[in-house]
Amino acid sequence: MEEAAERLEFERAASLRDRIRGLTYLQGSSRINMDGVGDADVVALHMAAGQSCVQVFFFRGGRNNGNRPYFLTHSKTDITPEEVLGSFLGQLYEDLPPPPLVLLSHDPEDGALIAEALSFKAERRVELHRPQRGDKRAAVEHAQTNAREALERKLAESTAQTALLEGVATLFDLPETPTRIEVYDNSHIQGSNAYGAMIAAGPSGFIKSAYRKFAIREAKGGDDFGMMREVLERRFGRALKEDPARAGDTWPGLVLIDGGQGQLSTAREVMAELGLDDLPLVGVAKGVDRDAGREWFHMAGREAFQLPPRDAVLYYLQRLRDEAHRFAIATHRAGRSKALTKSELDDVPGVGAAVKRRLLNHFGSARGVRQAGLDDLSNCPGVGPALARKIHGHFHPV
């Protein structure tokens, strides 16, 4: 763990630390003891640095069915633990059935009202209880310790992430540390099922809710430059319409393009046409041998350059590029699978899923349907003369 931290491999160090803590827990005697309790949830809160973590342990039939941390952020600076827990309970049991007993680290705001609402939902009594002693209190304290450690890990990882973003700003001479980086990549097979993909990352890691995929509409024949142009025009053209003042938090502080000087030139042309010349652009291209770790970085006004193989910022940029590549390939594969399931029968008026299935079962393929005569179509189960004429007319227009 210490060696990984010295090499600035913070994620690996954190993973090893968690494994050490897990082994210590398994070897110890401080496990949660809930004898005599059937179904119950243990809900414990820890707050620090304007963030909260709620750790929930789920007990069913007296057995620990696992636990899960929930990380919460709140804009209100003077919010109390009672307010946070009260709001959280309403959200937690919005989709989950509440157990008869919920053990809590704090008395939630409007606790009596929440208990009444949960009882109404469960159609039986639900008790909210903050234990003061005994095994139940020990269970809550254990969950609260887990909440504290989970939040400390998240804050530490956020600090490390911020340090990496500051390193990116220094490397690329950015005017300020970016709070959002967007990475673009394309995926296709000889021009077919072409998709563009965009991922985003910030101080808290990947922003998966911001990921976007673009089905290529205009660029043809594997024109990678044309695909990149189309994706950037659609992404930033729409952004300008929705937020022309660029006041929102969906604008990137850095745009990374998977590719070399050619892709970068295309991206710069698009940004210039849109009046976004000030958006920092960097092309990331693998070397001649295609080995990860030997990437070349391309920027306007600078010679292409590389970073030392063990550089922490290089490792971070590789992760961003690899995530964009993974998302682009996954998007392409999903689109290709959808295209493979599409049939020319989908375009025939009046042919729904059931009729399509009967036709394929009867004739063996869409080609067989297309070549079938009017009488043959009429004799297909579930088709009939009127629909047969529509189908035959579609494939054999007069």
C-alpha cells in the first residue's frame, strides 16, 4: 500500500488499504451481533466537509444481507444530521419495502411522521429507534464507523483527483484547473454502424450521467475526420443554443480528442466556426508501435510531446482515453446488434411483430417473404388476402 502511494498510484493504494481493513475485521471479534432481531435495517450517518455518507446494513431473518454506503451532497451549509437523515429515509424506502425495525444513529427530523408513512406503506407497524445501549447500539456504532471510513476514502480520493487535475492544467498550460474534461472517440467497422462517443470526468471521477453517444448521420465510408466534425458540431452547436452565455457547469475546461494532428486540426476548425476558439483542445495519439505509455500529445502552437512512462498525469490521461474508447466500442456494438435484428419486413405497412414472426416462420426468411407470390402470402397463417396484397404490393410495386 505504501509503495503504491509513493508511486502516486492512489487508487491501487486505496484498494489495498480497504483489503487490509477487511482482513483486520475478519480476524477481529467486533462483528455485528443482532441476536433476537429478525428483519431490521441499521442506518448510520457521518458528516464532514459539507458531505455526508449514510451506511445501511440490511438484516433479514437475523442474517446480515450486506451493506451499502450512500454519499450525499447538500448546498445548505447549516444542515443538521437530523435533517439529512429524515430526508434520506424518505428516499431510501421510496422503492424498498421498509422492515419492521429501523435502527438509527440520529433521531430524524419529523421521525414520527416518517414512521407513520412507512407503516402505511408496509401495511404494518414500522418502528424508528435510536438505541442507547446493548447489541443494537453496537450495531449502529459499527455502521457509523463504516460511514466515517467510507467518507474519508471518498474525500481522500477526491483530493488525489484534484491533484491530478491540477497536474493536467500545468501540463497543458490551461488558464485554470478544469472541473470537467470531455473526451471524444469514434467507432465503426469499415464505415458501418458508425458512432461517436463522449465521456466526461471531473474532481469526483467519471461523470457517467454526462456520457453521450452520437449515431453518425452524414459522414460516410469510414471518414474519421468527418465523423469527428459531425460529433463536435452537434455537441457544441446544441450547447450554444441551450447556454449561449456559457454560464452553466456543462462546458468543459479541456477537450481531449482521440487521434493525432489530423483529428486535432478538424476539431480546431469546428471550434473556430462555432466561435469557441478559446476551448482548450488536445489530441492524444498512440505512437508508431501503438504501445500504451508512449502516447503523443498534440496542441496548437506546440510541438508534439510525450510524458515519462511512470508519470501520474500520463496514467490519468490514459484512463480517460481508454474509458472513451470502451464507451465508443460498447455503443458501436449495441448499434450493430440492433441493426442485425432489424428486418426489411419492419418497413411493410400493417406488419407488426406478431405477423412478422408468422411470416418468418412460414417462409424461413425475409427474402422468402419478398419472393413469395400473392397466393402463398394469403395462405400464410394469420395473414389473409387483404394484408397479403399490402405485403406483395410493398415488394412488387406496379
